[in-house]
Amino acid sequence: MRTTVGIIGAGPAGLLLARLLHNAGIDSVVLESRDRAYVERRQRAGILEQGTADVLRAAGAGERMDREGLRHDGIELRFDRRRHRVDFPALTGGRSVMVYAQTEVCKDLIALQLQEGGPLLFEAEALAVEDAGTDAPRVRFRHEGREDVLECEYVVGCDGFWGVARKAIPAELTQVFERTYPFGWLGILADVPPSHDELVYARHDRGFALLSMRSPSISRLYLQVPDGTDAGTWSDEEIWDELEHRFETADDWRLERGPITQKSVTPMRSYVHEPMRHGRLFLAGDAAHIVPPTGAKGLNLAVGDVVTFARALTHRKETGSAELLDTYSQTCLRRIWQAERFSYDMTTLLHRAPGATGFEDRLQLARLERIASSRAAETDLAEGYTGFSFG
Ligand code: FAD
Ligand code: DHB
């Protein structure tokens, strides 16, 4: 099998890249190790930056998002039983975000790819990227019980944190920057209308909590839990009781309960792999970097990477110049490090580390006070949350 761009992974990065290349008249093949139902059901991100929504629209993949997605103009910060709303458009010259789940983005892109795009093979597991340093890189993969080879001009590893692409970059050329956190998130989906019309990020002495949503009738909620927690050890009632504690306010706000339909625990880490390119192999999305989810940045970073790659390859095709491909890693990393910083700040602002001292608690409250009382501090948060430029 032969193609121009071999794409490993059909998460948001791989699927959007295939679409952008198709629109630019460049052919590709996508290899995905899981089956279609799994990819379409995996609960993850919920928030699209305005720039991400604009890219999906321009790629012809925004129709259902514009119909069913919920535009959000702010978030609420909750601390010390108080509520503070951050108004995005007022602080950023009109920017907002979109609540539209990653599952839906993936469903839309898969449907488009199968109708109009090049091959998208499910249950096709990449085993290794070979000859990345040459003009003819190859992906060895297993599909329908047989081993095969995809001969490419370029390979893009969009295969997430646990993928194989990153391993093809020699260790002596690589630097990894990493931090793990001593807590994770227990996430639930519940059949109950969201108790607030915007997302609520709560800092509490018992730990962080987040209220989000998937639709006007489905809530998505998260609780900070100790690292290594098994979701099964929390009963539904314990989860609701704990959420109620952490979201408590001095006014008469109430958390509505409903049947919990899904429960899982996500670990938290910050991770950056530099460089993101070796020869004709490029890494995009979670394959190259991870942020803790508090800033809602992971999917948006993946989109930024593939937009940068598609632009660079189109430039190469139109002008013959490899200049933008050569600077791919630096261009992406500028934005990635801003998102790493923002996600770290949001995480340390809102989570209670095990063994945190009274001094650290007071500092967190002072940082939150500062955001609530200084337009400059609040603007910094609003700019970070609504997104850094794709430049
Ligand atoms: P992935 O989605 O991980 O896709 C990689 C794909 O590659 C997968 O389909 C995998 O099966 C496939 N694959 C792996 N290995 C192979 C192989 N060897 N061969 C073939 N295929 C392979 N981000 C946000 O922007 N906003 C949010 O609100 C947000 N909230 C989050 C909440 C949670 C609980 C979690 C866990 C994440 C959240 N994120 C959020 C992060 C976001 O989900 C990820 O950053 C995003 O999925 C990255 O997309 P990706 O395509 O790079 O990788
Ligand atoms: C969601 C996830 C996040 O990490 C976040 O910061 C906001 C919302 C969500 O899944 O809805």
C-alpha cells in the first residue's frame, strides 16, 4: 500500500489532518488500532476554543457543531463558598468557546472521511515507523490478521500518548519534559440537566470539582481523587455527596442529581517531547504532548498541530519550499508551551495537593481573589482559556 501521508491514529488529530489534506488535494491513509464504535464512544474533551471551531467550519466539518454545540461566553470560578463569573467576550474582544464533545467531533470527521476522503482503516495497528530519516518512510502495521507495509512520503504520528510513532525518534535526539500530579479526575456522565448554564470550576479544601455538560439534558462532572483511585470504589451516592460538598455556595444554588451512566478515572500529567519531527516523521497531538485537563487544552493543541502540518505541506506542494516543514516543531512548540503553562497554572490554582499546608491554601485563595478583583488578572485567564493563536 502506498500514499503521500501515512497517518497513524484516528483521534481528533489524525481525523482532522486527513480532512485538511483531502481539502488540499493531498492523499493520505489513516490507520487506527481500535474499532469505529470505540473511537466514537471514548469520553474525553468537551470544550473547543473558538479557533478550533473556526478550523472545523472551514474544513466543512462544522455543520452539526453549529446546530448542536453550545456557545459559552464564560465560566464560573467557585471558592470559599463564593461565585465569580469570568466574562470571555468582555475581556477578550469578543472571544468565546464551544461546548461540543470530542466524541461528536470524531463522529463528524469519520463520516466525512468515509464518504469523501481516502482510506481509513479501523482495527489496523501500526507496529513501527521505519526509515523515518529517509525520503521514503514506511509504517509496518497489522490488519485483518496480516502484516502489511504502508509506503509514504511523510508519516504523521497522531497515535496519542501510548502510540508507537514517538519511539522512531532516536533517544539521543530527544528531550522529554514531564511532571506527574499526585491526583487524578473521577469523571461521570449523568442523565440530568446541568445545574448551571456555564461550566463551574470549584476550589475546595476537600479538592477540585468541575461541572460541565454534554447537552441540555446530560451533565459531565469531575472530582479530584487521589492518584491510582479505582472508579468502582466510589458509589453513585458518594460521588453526588462529594460533588455537593465541593460546589457548596453561600446562596441557594443546588446541585441536581440523576442516574450516573459512566464512571472513569483519568491520571494527570504534563509532558512535552522535543523535537516533534525527525526527518519525514512528524508527531501531532497527544503523541507529542500532554496537558492536565484543567485548562481544556489537549484537543485544541492537537488541532493546532495538524493545521500547522497541513499548511506546511501545502506550502511545500505549491512552492517547492520545505521551509515550513522544517520549522514545524518550533512553530508548534511555541503554542504548546503557552498551553502547558496555562494548564499548569489552572491545575495548581484549583487542586488541593495531598499534604498542602495552610500557607499554600491561603495562597490559592489569594490567587483566586486576585482574578476576581483585577481585570488584568482576569483577562489573562480569559485569554488563556479561549485560546492562543494558531500562528
Ligand atoms: P487521541 O485522541 O489519543 O487519539 C489517538 C488515536 O491513535 C486513538 O484513536 C488510538 O486508538 C490510536 N492509536 C494508538 N496507538 C496506535 C497504533 N499503534 N496504531 C494505530 N492507531 C493507534 N482536551 C480539550 O481540548 N478540552 C477538554 O475539555 C479536554 N478534556 C479532557 C478530559 C479528559 C477526561 C481527558 C482524558 C482528556 C481531555 N482532553 C481535553 C484532552 C483530549 O481528549 C486529548 O488531548 C485528545 O484526545 C488528543 O487527540 P489525539 O488525536 O492527539 O489523540
Ligand atoms: C471538560 C473537560 C475539561 O478538561 C475541562 O476543563 C472542561 C470541560 C468536559 O469534558 O466537558
